[in-house]
Amino acid sequence: MRSGQFKKMPVGYTAFFPAPLPPVPQISLEGDLALLLSEADRALGALNVVVTVLPNPDLLVGMFIQKEALLSSQIEGTQSSLVDVLGADEDHVPTADVGEVINYVKAMRHGLKRLQEDDFPMSLRLIREIHGVLMQQVRGGNPNLTPGEFRRMQNWIGGTSPANARFVPPPVEAMHDALAAFERYLHEDDALPPLIRCGLLHYQFETIHPFNDGNGRVGRLLITLYLVWKGILDEPMLYLSAYLKTHQQEYYDRLTQVRVEGNFEAWIRFFLEGIRDVSLMVLQTTKRIQLLEREDSDRLVAHGEGSYGLTLLRGLMRQPVVMVNDVARMVGVSYTKANALIATCEDLGILRQRGTGKRNRKFIYHAYVEILSEGTELISGVDG
């Protein structure tokens, strides 16, 4: 009863009706949970400090958004790599899987832009807008995906029907009631810290499951957007899906444990561990990239490519997979000079050619992408 009730429906299957937030009795923030909350808060605070000292924070923020997009999509079974995504033209995506990741990036940027508007808070309207961007022209343009619209029929997770499903969310009428309560809780103030509220909201959204598809990805987008909206995270550098992917089965089990046992504390513990661990991971990744940038800058300067080379290096941190025309545009030089600059970077081991062709050659800032790609090995999963 603490998290809701499973009810037998007239047609025979059992659906879950979530109780509104916050849980009753309230979350007990004692012992290890209090310690975890403190550790997670400190780790996020360290991320905010790093942003203030980075010379070009937007470069890394953009890369981390793309990494989060890839990891969150991989949890749902998308089969693409970071190199596939970084090398894609947003207007001519090579595969549907890459297109889904690019849509996730667009959805994140759309949400962040909307939240910068003075009169546009977190809301069901924003959630629908994000879903609309996320689900555009994916999986063959399936009309049943209804981008930007809450579902009008019963859905389920696992199995071939609600009768043999692993989990059945609330039916449509109860779903709308639950969404109204969800939106009220977004704007209520209670005694719970924002990180705890964020964890509760993610759980509740996944339990309501208000869309025909894409609920997992929208729910994970909401974590970052909520933390930015509340001023807990200054920039969207947190790719929490790295932790959720690594512990994917536990992620699902902890959500189920809340529904079946009302054990919110076990879920919150898992959530805070993820916030803490990924924040520290982002700090380490940022330090490694800063060191790489310094080393490669020194090598370019020593090789006589100080001005053009450093401009190219900054461009590669924004777009690490390039063609010769890209380099000419980034640096503001001729095609011939761009070709020579690429040759120098190849000699120094900064750039590597992808493939062996002589036409439409692509080059990759290999060491940079290698750091960013850690933890993005492909896995399989099922979206809902």
C-alpha cells in the first residue's frame, strides 16, 4: 500500500495503481542513506566547481550529452557506438539506431532550452514536447508511437499481452490521475532533499509509463533536466545511464521492489550510489581529457603548428570525427592547408583515418574518443 496497489481488471489481467508521492510513511534518511546523500551532494558540487574552471566547458558538456544519449539508448537495445553517433550528419543519419541517439540529444537540448525560459517550468507539457522530439521518425515512422502524446490504451512491459506481462502500468483513466499527481509533486515543497525527490520522480514516471514507447529514455532525460532545473547541476554533464547500464538488472529489480514491497529506501540507495559514482567518473574523465588536450597542444606547438593546430584541437573536441572540408571550415584555411594539417596530426598520432579509402576520407581524434567511449560497449535490452 505504500507505493500503490495491484488490482485485478475486469478483462482478467492485474495492473498497478501507483500511490501519489511522497511515500507514507516518509523516506527514512538515516544511517547509510544519510551518508550516501552527503556523498552524492559533494560529488555533484565538485562537478559544478569543475565547470567554473574549464576554459571551454560547452565543448565537454556537448560530448557528455551525446554519451548519455548513447548509453540511455543502449539500455533499450539500440545497437550503435559513440563513433557512429559522432560521425553522423544529423540531416542524413546512417541507421535508425543512430537516429534514435541523435533524437535523444535533440530532446535533451530542447528541454534545457525550454527550462531557460522564465515562464516554462518542468511540467507535463514539457514532458510531452521532449517525447515528441525523441520519437520523431524512428523505427520506420511507426504511427502507433504517437510522438508527444500520452497513451490512449493499456500498455505493458515484457510478455506478449497484459495477461503474461512482467508489469502492467495503470490503465488510461488512472494514468491521467497519476500524472496530475506527478505534476503537482514536481512543484510541491516538502522536507525531502532535491536528490531524493529526483529519485522518487524517476521511479514514479517509469511506473506510470505514460507513453506507448520511449518511457525509459524520457524518464532518464528527466533526471538530468530536473537536477538542472533545481540548480543542483549547473551543466548537464552527468551521464547517469553509465551506472544504470552497468547495473541494468538491479536497476529494474529495484524499481520492481518498490512496487511489490513498497521499499523506496532500497531504490533511493541505488539511485544515490549512481549519482555519486558517475559524478566521480565524470570528474576523472574531465581530468584525463584536460591532460590529453595539454599534451596534444604541446606537441602541435613543438611541431610549428601553434595557431592553426590549437584551433583545430578545439574544433576536434567539439567534432572529433572529421573530413578535410570540416577541418578547412574549423580552422579557416584552404583545402590544401587542411590536408597538410591533417597529415601533421596523423604523424603526431592525434588523428587516425577511418577505413582505407581515398575518397571522402574521415579522420578521428582517436585518444579523445577512446576516453569518451569507455563504458559504451553494446548490450541488448527492451524498451517500454
